[in-house]
Amino acid sequence: MLGIDCHTHTSISPDGTGTAGGLCRSAISKGLQALAITEHIELNRWFSEEHYGASPRNQWEKFEYCDRMEKAMKQNSSIKDSYGSRIHVVSGIELGQPHLDFGLAEAIIHDIRLDYVIASLHELHGKTDFFCLDYNRESIPALMDQYFKELLKICQWGKFDVLGHLTYPLRYIEGEHGLDAEIEKHEEQIRECLKALVEHGCGLEINTSGLRQPYGKTFPTLDILKMYREYGGEMITIGSDAHRPEDVGKGVQEGIAMAAEAGFQYLCYFHEREPIYIRII
Ligand SMILES: [Zn+2]
Ligand SMILES: [Zn+2]
């Protein structure tokens, strides 16, 4: 099977289970050519609770991601040694909220053990993860507006490889809670983000996790993928966002079909922060 999975987690991520070896064995058994291991590094909790004078707002908020980064890089190096002859193992991270401290973000991504950096926005400034928000107490138009404003800052920074799961709030607002986020009202904001990505030579991820969740679609959907191409975007990755080995590769074939439908001829994965293109049509 032609395929790559550029977004996966192990138990080093607070919400993941399983091992990097498990991810690799699952990817090899499904015939994938490349697998990126991309643990969560939530930049705004890089240091200890004491450093921020803060405490977790829910069970998912962990601090001291600096320690997880070290664990992740050691894991990825050793897994490349063990599985690198059978599959391209990509040492990545999913860097959350880089816009909250660009100086720190740049220091983190200069780590030479990194092949690949996904930039993500899981939580807005001053708020908890979209996963944990109480949507009865939030204004959805205001949340969506703020989401795209903060996302634009990340896109305009542009020092990462690909933007992860664009339209992430829809997983919860539309998928889990059945509310309408009126995404069409944010088209101009989405276009600004995509333009900034292209200007900075950044890629866009097709995140297939929504296909196996109530949302039922990828992040982002085909229309947005086409817009990225309209602006001259060429770098597309596909990631299952597996948080357990059995989900590796799920939705990748649908993602490839979608990329082809949007007019892309290549997908890419990364090695030492440079794209490696593989032809899909
Ligand atoms: Zn994410
Ligand atoms: Zn993820």
C-alpha cells in the first residue's frame, strides 16, 4: 500500500497509549513507507508549575514538557536504530501554541534530532484545550474568530514544517457537541492563514482522525485543501493522529484520494527538516 503516516503519539504524550515500537510494527504491517512519531509538546507548559505559578485546570494539563521532549528525542533516536531499515522513521514533535513564546519555540525546534515539526493550536490564550471547554458558557463565533486570529500568528511566524489539523475546534464543537461553528463565515480568515503558510514555505496536514470520530471528516476538508493549492501550496502530509498503535494508517487512503482530487501529485514526509516527496498519481 502506498502510504505514509506523519502524525502519531505514544504514551509519552499525556493522552497517548502504547510504544513507538508498537507504532512502527503497526505501520510496517500496513505497508506504510514512512512513519512520523510526533509527541505533544505544549509550549506554554514547557516549564514547571512553579515557573508559571499555575496548576493544571484539568487532568489532561501536564507541565514540564521539557522532560517529555528529552524522552521523545531519545525514544525516536533509538527507534530509528531498531526499525529504520524497514520503514522511514521520522523524528517529529507536535508543537502546541508556539505563538505564546516564539523565542522558546525557536529554541526548541533547533534541536538537531528533529526531522519534522507540526505546529498546532489546541488552546486559545487564557483558555483550556477545545476538548475541555464548556460550550454552554462560550460564544462559538467569538471562539472561532479568536482561533483563526491566533492561528494566523502561527502561520505568519512560519518556522515549522506543516500546520496540523487546521479547523481542530470542529472536532468538538460540531463532532462531539453537534453545534454549528459556521465555518463558512471564516473563509477570509482561513485564506489569510493559507496565504501565510505558502509565503513561508510551510506545508498543510490532512489529519484523518476526524474520519473515525463523530465529526466524520478530515481536518481540514477538501475545499480548504483546494484553497491551499490555489495559493501555490505544494507540501501536503497525511497523519492519522493515532494515539494508539492500532490507529496507525487509518484514513490515509482517503487522505491520498483527497489530495489527488485537490490536484496534488505528491505527498511528503520529512528528513532533517527537509521534505521528501512521493508521487501519488
Ligand atoms: Zn493535535
Ligand atoms: Zn496529535
